[in-house]
Amino acid sequence: MRLLLIRIGLVAVLAAPGAPGAMAQARPGFWELSIEAAANAGLDSPVAGIILGNAFALAQGSDPNGARPVLTRMHMRPVYIALNKCNLFKSVCDTPDLEPDNSKFDPGLKDYIGSLVTLQDSYYDRWQNPHPDDKKELLEALRYAAQHLAEFEVALRRKIASEDAIKLANALAYRGRVFRDLGNKMHAIGDFQEALKLISALRAEIVADREFATGDPLINMGVLEVSTRREDVNEGIYVSADEQPLPWRLMKAANDVATEAIKKGDSPEAEKYIQIMLAAEAADDSDNRLMNRTWTCQESLAIDHLWRAVLNETRMSYEQRFKQDSPDNAVKYFKNADFEYKEALEISLFSHGSASDDFKAMVEDYLDFLKEAGHEEDVERFEATIKAMGDADIGTGGPEEWQNVLNCPQVSR
């Protein structure tokens, strides 16, 4: 911590507009170093405001028409609002439309991307989890910064770091998350699709190389690992603690649109997004082929079965709405969904027990599915089964009808 404070102090002094020879000492990377120090200082730190003010003066003096002044103001706005400094820096706080010219992104900005990620995460987290005394003005500034920094990261990676496809995929997935939370599902779906396409292409390339070397097509199906720290992503994609893997994020967003289209009677729109759901399922199936074959009751596979249940449930609803003259497909999709729900339930029960929140949420999902399908007798039977369960059912396979599906106690021996 002491080393960090010394570094921050040094940046503040060197970047100060009044410091002797400040502009003469400006060199490639110094602005990036200033932004990094501000990012490390944090949103509520007065030091961050000082450093950003000096960084802005530096950028204005050395690159007035470039991207750096605009990017600096993007960082300054929420910080100055949080510090209640807008009465002194009104021009910064009252400038909502900050759009840097992508053609002015230079290779030196590669050193800035890491700080952008840190700041973007900080703004997003505070926007989603505000402090009790956060004002509406600050939350709007945080929302604006989170959205636009997500857009800038994608633009920067496309322009000056396109060779790092995995990090571009990660940036797209993150931008999709932001737009999803803004309520723009179409934009989110497009980002999730592009990210998944990049990931799938990279995975196929790596697996093909390793298959050639080993002769085993399944030996390294999980070669692109998941990371829980965005700045650490190398061969993988970021998934925060509260996020599902990318295929299922795409599945959920597409399912929301498809379900709404079914309700509105828009068959082509519903079919379009069901196809996107099918593509997401195929991508996940490719990712988890080895695990499904060798570790069928691994706890992470419960969510896979749950989303496959949702896919079949949506297809069932589509058939019921638009293909009423041929009910056989609706029956088939009901059976598929029922089967997948039971697999998800058994894995969750076996892994976490009936008292876990995950298991309880799946129970509610399955009950809703049965009620929507009009299977009241199954609802009553299932509710009786759940009531008969104890809180310490971890490691058990549940009722016999579930064990006929997977039988986790047997296959996990």
C-alpha cells in the first residue's frame, strides 16, 4: 500500500501543470501511467480527482485533438460528482456526450486498456450496487461511464489490439452484459454471439492442434478456461461470481426475446431467436462434451441441463402457439424439457442438498413449467416429493423417477 501511495504521489507531482518542465517531461506512456494511478486510487479518493485533473491538462497540452482528453473527461465526470466538485468543474460534469474519434486511437493506448478495464469494472459495480447516499446524478454518470467505457474497450481492441482475439471476445461479452442490464437485449445478443463465435473458433483451432499432436479429439475440450478476474484473462473468458457462462447468457437473452415474440404471435421473430438458442446450446455441448461423458453429475452441469430444459420449454410453447394442428412436437418438447429438469434437479440435490438456494430455485422453475404445461397431477406429485425431503439430502439422488434419469449416487462411485 505504501508503494502505491508513493507512486500516486509521484504521478501527481510530475503531472501537475505548474511543475517545472511538466510538459517537457511528457513522454509516451506517461498519460497512461497517470490514469493507472487514478484507477488504483478509487472512485471516492480525492487523490483520483487530482491525478485526473493533471492528466487532463497533460493530454490537452500534448494531444488536444486526440482521444486522450475525451477519455480523461469520461473518467473525471463520475469522480468529480462523487467528490462534490462539480461547482468548480462544471464544464466536466455537464458534458455527457463524450465520443472520441476511433481513427485517433494510437498504439500507445494499449497501455491504457488495463486501466480502462479497472475503471469500467469499478463504475459498473458501483452503478449496480450503489452506496446508500449515492445521488441520482452520480448513478447516471456511473451508468454512462460503464456503458461508454465498454464501447471504448471494444473499439480500442478492434483498432489497436485485434491480434488478441480472446481479449476482444471478453470485451464483447462484457459489453453485452452492460447492454443487457440497460435493457437493450438486441445489442446484448449481438455482442454475446460475436464473443461466442470468436471463442468457438479459437477453441476449435486449439483442439485441432492438440488432436493432431495426441490423436485424442476429447483430451483438451476445456482448453479455454474461465477466469473470475477480467484483468487476468489470457486463454479464457471472464465470468463474475453472479454470472452464468457465455452460452447461457446468450441463451437467456434470446429466450426472453423469443418468449415475447410467441406471446405476440410473431412466428418468424420467435423462430429466429430459438435458432440463436440452439446455437448457444451447440456451443456449450462442444465445450462440455468431455465432462458430460466422464463426470455426468459434476455440479456445474446442473445449469447446462436447466437451460436445455428452458430451450425445450420454449420450443414447446412455440409449437403450442403456431402448430396447433400437429401436437406431437409439443409433446416431444415437453418430454425433453421434463427430462432435462429432472437431470438438473438430481445433480443439484446430489451436489448441494434440498436446502440450497440453487435447488430451491430449480424446484420453482420446474413447478412453473408443469403448471404452464397444464400438468396439474404432476405438480401435486412433485410438491409432495419435495415436502418429503429432509434438509440433509446432499449425496442422495432423490426420488426413484429422477434416479432413472441419471442415478448420481451410482455413477459417482
